[in-house]
Amino acid sequence: MNQPLSAEDLKDIQEELFDGRKIGAIKLYRKYCGAGLKEAKDAVEKIEAELRQTAPDRFKPSPPAKGCLGAVAIVVTLAVAILACL
């Protein structure tokens, strides 16, 4: 059932991991190996752990979180201003 990864397949999975796309790496592993979800997840996490040891500088930094703190601050400020006018 499960097929071994070729060097090219492994490279594709590694690139997904370096770019921060773990789900994409798991999908590729499943496609290339015919593995189930749990097996693919475990295998990809093992590959990622090895890469973080051998090539930590290749991983792209996580993008800054997009929060809604600014919108909350505006709403609170407007609510306070409205209440002050009453």
C-alpha cells in the first residue's frame, strides 16, 4: 500500500515545511505514499523535527498575527464618547 518517498517527493514536502505549510506537506505525503492521515501527520512531523535540527535557518518566520485589537479600541472609544454625550 504505502510507497517510499522519492528524493523529489521528499524535496517537495520539505519545501512545504520550510514555507510554513504543514497541512500542504501532509497532503503531499498522503498523495505520494498512499498513507492515512495519522501516519502522514506523524511522518511529516518527524521530517519537520529533523529539518529543524539540520536546517533551522531555512524556515520562514511566521507572519505577524492579524488581530482585531485596533477595531476593539475604536468601538470602545466610540461607545465611551457616545455615553459621555448622554
